[in-house]
Amino acid sequence: MFKHLREEIDGIIARDPAARSRLEVVLCYPGLHALLMHRIAHYCWDREWKLLARFLSQAARFLTGIEIHPGATIGRRFFIDHGMGVVIGETAEIGDDVVLYHGVTLGGTALHHGKRHPTLEDGVVVGAGAKVLGAITVGKGARIGSNAVVVKDVPAGASMVGVAARVVVPRDKAETNTFLPYGTPCGDIPDPVARALSGLLDQVGTLRRRVEELEQERSGGILAEDPQPARERATADAGPLGPC
């Protein structure tokens, strides 16, 4: 138990530059407190001590602001940064080295008693305020941006932003292996919708220039064939009585 506890503490220190010592982490990190109480509650849940397990989870919620259902399965070196407002549902499954920021919800979208919460594979980062809903799978090493709403499976290594979330950095990009604060690319985000709109605007601009060129060519052809002004042509066509 103490070996695993040290591993959890070292994992927090490695991923949070604000952590200055193990003692500080033990005393001041609600994510660690919630995780330790969840380990105990999950132990009780597995042994059918359901009421005690729920009581411990509610006590942890009261003390830390983090609600983890005792039925949730959580791997090693799990880190909840800041933590306030995090909700993890009963059938959620979380792999190793996963990071959640404050306000994250791993929620269910069904009323049955089977699998209805998401599965987060190893190395996933979920940014602040993100909602991952339903019995979906977030692939290994994926990044979920802040305030994103994810309702479909996420490929391994991808970065997702938006409502509903969409891939902005594909799995084959090296940037997904680097640190992304709050799971969100903070540079020039290659939004696929923005790229599509930009392409349409470029096409519209090209078509507009071509239409102007054709109009100029047509106007030039008319003047070359008949240099007589339009008013004089109208008078001549009208005859001696003038235009009707």
C-alpha cells in the first residue's frame, strides 16, 4: 500500500510544477485525498458493502469537492489537478497515468445498469470543464480540450476540442506526445471547420475575380463592335417620332 501511495505522490510531483514536496502533496492535494478514499470505498464496493462504500464516497465528496462513485475502476498514477467539481460515474474505467482537471464529468447517457460511462485508456488528459458522456472509449494518449463535449469514441493520440468535440490534431502528429495544458492546443489550433470555411472563402474570392474579368471582357467587346453611345442608338431606333 505504501509503495503504491509513494507512486501516486511521485506521479503528481512529476506532472504538477507547483508541487514542491511529498509532504505538501499529502497535506494539500484534494485529488490525492479523493483517490485514497475511493480506493477504500472501491474495496468495500467489491465486497458488496454497498452502503458503506457510498457513505465513504459521499464523505470524500464533502471534503474534497470531487465525486467518484465507488464502482468506478481507476488505474495507477491517476491525477486530478485542482479537482473541484469532478464527477466520475459508476461504470467509468480509467487507465494508468490519466490526468483530469477541475469540472470534468465522466457521465452516463442511459438508464440501464450495464456499462454506461466512458473508458479512458492510459495517458489520457481531460481539460477543465470537459464532458465525456456515454459508454465510449477515449484512446490511449488522447487529449480532450477544455469545455469539450465528447459523445463518440476518440482515436488514440488525437486531440479533441469543441461542442460536439472533433479532432483538431490527428494521432500521427508528434505534438500529441508533448505537454498540452488542460489538454488543449494553445497555439494555432488547426480547426477543421475553420479550414473548410477558409477554403470556401478562397474559392468565392477566385470566382468573384473571374466574374469581374468576364464582365470587363464582355463590356469591351460591345464597345469595340459599336462605338455609338447607347442614348444615340436608342434615338435612332425610335425613328422621327422619338421613343415611345
